[in-house]
Amino acid sequence: MRYLRLTGAQALYNLRAYVRSARTVLLGLIMPVGLLVILSWVFAHQGAIVAAAGYPISAIAFYAGGLTAYGLMLGTFTGVMVAVVSAREAGWLKRFRASPMPPGAYLAGQIVFNVIVSIALVVVMVATATVVYGLRPRPVPLVAVGCYTLLGVFCFTAIALAITRIVTTAEMASSAGPFATITLSFTSGVFLPPNLLPHWLVTTSNYLPLEPLAQSMQSALATHAATGFQGRPFLVLGVWGVIAFVAARWTFTWQPLRK
């Protein structure tokens, strides 16, 4: 019970800090919506877009799903990396480690905080696509989108924690996170339809974590008959998440790396 209380307190602290920072709110929630408006307007004349699944879907479903996945990676992967590295290099983590607080409560609070923000992003994106552009997602596929969201948060959080071992400054983290997210977005069918990309690049991105998340969300928002659940995203994201979690478990340090 004490562990859960401390985890909740840490998550609430992170949430208050997030809301008070206009820049983080802008990058985390408003920017994906702005990109949705711009890209949907630019590509609306094309009608249907051939998604990575191989069949055409509407432009709004394509960009609503893809940009939601982009926002999840940007917020979770970059956010966790910057927060943990900043706290570690400032000496806060070793103080947390030496305090009566259970060591996992800090990291659990980060995860809970990212789940809350990620769900908020999904709600905002789907609501915008529904109200403004007439997207009509079905209830069961929306449940699938929620499951993909939780899976994405786990995967990107684990990867971010594993990478903190080689990221030594907050400045490096704030640069490496967005760079990796934007690079993967261009290769994973987020900004550009897969049929406009080289075949080898599309094939390679199938084994990277962002493409399965984007493709599964696009398909779930576009489907009118199926449940929206697919096996490949759970397999790819699950493997990435487990490997990264094990790596983070053995390499994570609470001590500053820069003396």
C-alpha cells in the first residue's frame, strides 16, 4: 500500500510539473494535433492512402493513427530519457535511492505519469479526427487502440531507461530523443505513405518499434468490420520492450555519470 501511495504521489508530482510547462504541453499534445490538421489538409485530395497493411484507408485514419503513435513515442521515449538523465546528473536519483522511498517507486511513478499523458493524447487525437474530420471509429477497435497505447508506453519507456546508461547529459537526451523519433517517423509510415518509400526501408522499419504501433493504430481507426487487434504489434513491441527492460535492469545507474 505504501509503495502504491508513493508511486501515485510521484506520478501526481510529474503531472503537475508537466501541466505547468507550456513547452512540454505544446510538444506533447498540441503539436501532434497541428500536424494532423496540416497533413490531412495536404493529402486530403488523394482520397485513400495505401497503408503498411497493404490496403487503402482514409487520409484522416492514416494520419490520426500514425501521428498518435508519433506523439506517444515523442512524449514517452524522450520524456522519460530527459527526466531520468536530468534527475540523475543533478544528483536527485542517488538521493531518492538513499531515502526510505522504495527504489522502484520513482520509476513506477514515471510510467504511471506517461500512461496518463499518453491516454490524454489518444483521446485528443481521436476526438479531433472525429469531430473535425468525421472519422467514425468503432468501439471495439478503440479498445485495441488503448491496448496498443499501453504496449507502446511500456516499450518506449523500457528503451528510454536502457539508453540512459549511454546518455550522459540532459542536453544530449533532449536532442537524441526527438531526432530518433522524427527519423523513425519518416521511415515508419507516419508522415509519408509507405508506397512512397523504398521497399527495403519499409521492410526494415517493420522490425523497429514505431512502425508496428503506427500501422496497428491506423488499421484500428480505419476498420469497419474487424476488431482492430493484430498479433504483429504485440510481438514486435513486446520483444523490444522485454529486451530493453532486461538491459535497463542490468545497466541502470542511480549515480551521476559525469563527475
